[in-house]
Amino acid sequence: MRQLPRWIRRSKCLAAAALLPALASAEGRPAAAPGGVTVDQLVELALKRNAALLASRQRLAEAQGLLRQAGLRPNPAIDFAVSNGDVLGSPGEREFSLGYSHIFELGAKRDRRVDAARLQTELAGLEAADRERLLRAGVKTRYAEALAALRNLENAERLLNLTRQSYRLAEARTRAGEGAPLEQGLLEVEVNRIDSDRVLFAGQAERALLEVKLETGLPLDDPLRLDGSLASPSEFPAVERALELAFQRRPDLAAARLEEALSDAELRLAQAGAAPDLVATGRYAHSQSRFDAYGFSQPGGRLIPLRDRDNLLTAGISISLPVRNRNQGNIEAAVARQRAARLRREFVERTVRQEVLAALSRGRAAAEALAVFDRRVIGQAQENLRVIRGAYELGELRLLDVINEQRRLLDTQRAHTDLLRGSYLAAVEVERAINAPLGQEVQP
């Protein structure tokens, strides 16, 4: 084989040495800078600043106000009336009256109303708790997507830098008459292709970070650095323990059960509405009349017009007769809501069971696939590159062969990133299904 000039041989060795950073561990370089925001900090920010969650908490404040209103009794009423006969040609006729009325609710309406409002308040609290559960999982999902996009961007940038170095070396060899123009052209195409991938990955990373900011309530224009990795637990709770946790801790299931109880309370309230209310009234009236006749003011006194003054006190009660309207329509609607609530509760129970089983299956499958990839794929890909690099240094292979193997290794690392992301998301799905953090609450 023809001896190459010394400077070209040295450039080949330097280019081969530049490939060594790609021989990274299975975790690879961290996609987020140290000192950035961790996933726990993001979750804490979201629980404090997410607008949708804050709105659901206002629903709880609304329910508390309605509970207070449900416990209030009907207001009494006072009426005042004045009569004057002078206007209609009856001079001397005067009357004024003062009345008071009080409503007594029968059928335990107030107690039934308070029971329903109290259940509504508890339901609003459970709805806010369930939104918190979903928000935690959503933030962790966006965090994993952002880290995966950043890892892919780093891999693309690393491959682009190495390929540019190889392209410059091939260009120098071609000018010196020691390299094939075809190799230079292939490397030029490869540089442009990888640069296009880098632009796409940069866009994905930017979109992922924007989604993280949206979930956490951070300003969309402010920079955000993430800290952490895509490491996820490899052990998951047993099926029985996971189902037990889910049925104990899932707020959506508790809300479905509470809705069933609320429908019972609403039915009792509708039945109580069939009982009429009692209205007690009291009235004081003072009237005076003047007659056209005259009489003595006292024996032997002067003549004066005759007048009559009366003071009247009236008391009574009124009650409506439930002949036509016995609240039948509201009772029928409450019965229908009761049946619907029972069906929804049964559906939610089946859904929770299905989500737990599916999450555990996905989590274990993802953990096993990642373990196989770490044990049998990454290491072999690194060994393949080491062998081809050695053959290249001996002059048995072309630089393009090394670049192709480097590209395959980085593609493998990209697939490894997808597996890391999938394993992390599977763990998040398990946490969302059982509403408990893995590694802390899974022990009996």
C-alpha cells in the first residue's frame, strides 16, 4: 500500500481520536445542565401556578359558599299598608296596618339541602385533588419529552461536529491528490443531512420546553434549563398492592363514589320538596271612621262629629295544598341521576383497574427492553466501533467506514434515548394510576 504523507497520516490519527467521545456510557452525557430546574421543582411550581388547577380550586371556594347558603333559613317578611278614603270620596276613613310573616320549612328541607351541599363541597375538593394528580403526571411527561429532545439534539450536534471534521480531512486529502473526490462528496451530503436533523431536533426541544413552561405557569419567553436524567425505577409494586393503592388513593374513584352518595342526597331533597311549607302571619291594623252624625263629647258637653276608632290584631297560617304539584318531575330526574351515578361509579372502578394493569404491563416491558438494550446493544455497538477504528488506523478500512459505524452508534444511542423516555413515561403512568410515588408508597 502506498505510503501517505506524514501530515495526512497524523490527521487520520487525530480524526480517529476525535471519534472517542461518542463511546459514551449507556446514560450518555446529561441532556440538562447542572444547576437547572429539577422535575420535583417543576411539579411544585405547577401546583402553585398552573391556571387550570387554580381555577379548579376556586370551584372548591364556590362550593363552600353554596354550603353556607344552604344552611340559611328563609327570611321573614314585614309589610306596611296605609289607606285614605279622601281620595275616593270617603272622607274621614283612615287605616294603616303592619304585618309580619314567617316561613317554616317542613319535610326537613334545610337538613336535606345542607347534606347535598356538603357532599358538593367534598366533591369539589376531590376534583381539585384529581386535577393535581393529572398535573403531576403531565409535568413529568413534558419533562421527559424535553430531556429526550435535548439528548437527541446533543447526539445530532456531536455527530455533525465529527462529520465536519472528517469532511475537512477528506477535502484536504482530495486537494493533495491522496483521497477520492467521491468520499468528499459523500461526506458533504452526510454533513447536510445531519445538519437538517439537528434543526428538526432543535425545534422539538424548543416545543417541549414551551410545553413545560405552559404546564408550570412559567413565562414563555424566559429561558429554562432542566436538571436531571431519564433514569426510572426498574421495580414496580405487585398487582394486588397496586390495585389496593389505586382503590384507596385515586381521587377520581372517590369522586365517583361521592357522586353516587350525592345523587341519593339529591333524591331525598327532591322528596322533601314535595312537602308544602307553612307560612305563619301576624298583623296589627288601626282604623278610624267619621260619620255625618253628631253627638255630645260628654254629658252636657258640646256637639262634635261622631268618630269610630278600632285596633285589630290578626294571626293566621297558610299552607299550600299539594294537589297537582308534588315535585314529581324533580323526583323522577333525581332517580335518573342516581342510576347514572351508580353506572359511572362502576365504570370508573373498571377503568381504574384497567389503567393499573396496563401501566404495570407497560412499565415492566419498558424496563426489560431497556435492560436488554443496555446489556446487549450499547456495549456491542461500542465494541464494533472500536474494532473498525483499529482497522482504520492500520489502513485496512476507509474513513467513511468509521463514519458509517459512528453514525450507527449514534443512531443506536438515539434509540436508547427513546427507550429511556419510554421507561420514564411508563413509570409516570404507574404513578398516575396508583396515585403514589414509586419507591416511597409502594411498600405495604
